[in-house]
Amino acid sequence: MATKPPAKPAAPAAKEEAPAAAPPKSKKMLIIGIVVLLLAVGGGAAWFFTKGDAAADAHAAEKKVEPAHEAKYIPLGENFTVNLQREEGDQYLQAGISLKILQPELEEKIKTAMPEIRSKMLFLLSSKLPSELQTVEGKKQLIAEIIAEVDAVLGLGSAPVHAAAHEPASAVEAASAPVVPQAVEPKTKGVVDVLFTSFIIQ
């Protein structure tokens, strides 16, 4: 019977130790809560700013894609008929050419300068070899040269320098020629494209 009373004071000692262990748990919870709050605020701010930038970029892209004016097509008069540079025999080119523009004010300039433009086209077309114009790449190169020539006449650029004479290249040289990548950015000023309404080599 004498051993039972000392057992009762042990319970209050355990109760006193429990509150001492509680503060570390509450500090951990407080730190975790602050970290979660900071992460939430940072994430919200990042979402807000990236959403705003994406909306601005989309709006800017829409403005770039939208053309300023409707396209106009200006034919360069009658079809051109020129003798091509000699390869295996006499060959000539007959081509109908129209210019595409996006600036309406250029139409009158092109009509006013038509004699000079047609003269430049005759010189350019007659400087070509038949084999140059029989490939898609050759026609694309011709289009780029026509655009440069007309832009130069209109005072919108400098004319390209053409070779005075053509040297026939061997098949090996043609195969080993490096491929030059073309610019992909769409042209919006001056002549933006050239369309062939007819293209016959005989």
C-alpha cells in the first residue's frame, strides 16, 4: 500500500513535458505556412506577367499579319519575246509578266516608268540561258531579279549586277554549286511578287 502514492506525482511531470515539446511544432508549421504563402504569391505574379506578355505578343502578331492595303496586279503590257543566250541552238523566250504591289501609289509610278521598265526586262530576259529558266529555282531567281530591277527604276532599291556573258558550266560544277538560302521574310514595299501569265521557251 505504501508504493501507490508515489506513482501519482509521475503523471503531472509527463503533462509538464508535453507543452515544452509543442512550441517546435508550431514554429515548423508557421515556417511552412510562410513558405507556401510566398510560393503562391510568386506563382501568381509570374502567371500575371506572362499572361500579359502573351496577350501583347498575340496582339502585335495580329498587327504584323494584317496587310495595309489590298494587293494590286499591274501587267507590263504585251508579252515579251526575246532571244536567249545560245547553248545548243537558237532559242527564244516568250513571257507575259505582271507585277504585284501592296502600295496603291506605286501603280501610277509603274505606268509612268513603263518604257524604262520594259527596256530593263528585255535586257534581263535576253541575258538568260535556256537551261537557267527551265528549273523552278531558275524561275525564282528571275523573279527576284525582276523585282530588284523594277524597284531600282522606281527609286526603291539598287539594281543587281548581272554577268556580261555566261560561261556554260559542266554537270559536275552545277552539282557541286553551294545552295544559297533565300530570305523568308515577306516583302511589303515596292514590287512584292512577279507573276508570269505565260512562259514559253522554244
